[in-house]
Amino acid sequence: MKKYIVIKLYVPEEHQDTFIALISDLEFTGIEQVNDELTINFLANNYNENVENELSDSANTLGFEYKLISQSTIEEKNWNEDWEKSLEPVVVNHRLVICLQAK
């Protein structure tokens, strides 16, 4: 099962697009932009000290301090399967019930 490293960084909103362009060669799987924060996802085997240095250097190039807000490891999970397990039948009327098809 795959593992991901998820890091949250302080990046001023006005620098985010340029910062993302500077780090575009890194092998990340996704980025979320929220106000002055970027959340960047990496496959665990693609995240190392070189990546951290590249992130720090890119922040310095743009003139702001590199600040790691948080870092976590997440294991790949089939979220849809978990959601399907929680589905309850929907009773439309006494003759019609909608439910998940059994496999």
C-alpha cells in the first residue's frame, strides 16, 4: 500500500503561483492553496532532504522565510469502499427502496 507525505507550508498568497512554478520539477502528487498556506502531497519515497532544500531555496528566492507548518504521513485508502459500507437504504415509498447492489 502506498504512503504519502503531506506537508503544509506558509507561502504568502501573492507568491503562491510563482512558488509552485519554481517547485514544478519536484515529484508531488497534488497541491492545495488556502490563504497563505500550501498543502503539498508527495509519495513517501519521493520526499527527502533534497526536496526540503528545494522548497527552502524557492522561498528564499521569492524573499520569504521557509516555514513548515505541519508534516504527516498518510496511507493510501479506498475511501469509496468505506463510504459504501455506511450507506443506508433509501425508502421512497412502501413499494420502492433504493439500496446498494450486493456484489
